[in-house]
Amino acid sequence: MSINSKEMSNRPTVAKEGPCNDCPWRKDAPKEHWHPEHFEDIARTCRGDGMATMLCHKSAADGCTTNMVCAGWVASQGTESIGVRLLIMQGKVDPSKDYSAGHDLYTFDQMLKANKIRIPNRGPYDHNIERLRHLMQKQNG
């Protein structure tokens, strides 16, 4: 589950204290616990331009009234994510806090690979990176 930056300011979000026991970002969490579509949704919505925010799977639990930002996502993506930076600006994430709670976490690609999900291209961003690499190689001979 994710929300984009336009929705973020309209929805109550708080970062959890640390990743859940079955958080897909945790290296010690059960592998393939989530349906492959869940991982594909994460890759599609939370990687693109970095504006989306990943919500904790417990935000969708019965009786939950707060949209909680996934602590594993916050810790693994850090301020490289525009979504995390926006949450910091809104006072919903404390940049001095360790949201990993001491757990070893995956990078995005590692998390997908550990759960046997094909790592998708990041759309126009991958294309631009490859184009820049090609131009640099061409210049360097």
C-alpha cells in the first residue's frame, strides 16, 4: 500500500517506531510472505520518481485508524527518497531517529530479489542513466 505526495498532506501519517516482524525490508523476515503483486505494487509506486510513500501493511488491518508509514521503508530509503524528505519537512519523520530499530535491512533491489521478484526498470529514470553512461563512455573513448 502506498500514497503519493499529493495524498500525503491530506492523510494522517506517522512513522512506526521500527519495522514489523514480517516487514519485507527486514533481512530476517519470512521470505515470500507477501503475494508477488504486493512487491510489484511497491516497486511501481515507491520507486518511480520517489514521491510516493510506503505505508505499513498494518495500516490496512481491521480497526486501524492511522495510516502508518512503513519504518522499514523509511530506514532503507532514507533521505534519498523524496517521499521521506517530504515527511521530514511535515514533521512526520524524525531524521535523527534510527527507524531500523537495529535490524539489518535490504536495499530496494535486494528486497525484491530475496522475495524472487523480477527487478523492474525504473522507467524513464533507468533510460536516462543508461543514456548518460553511454555518453560518458563515448567521451572517454
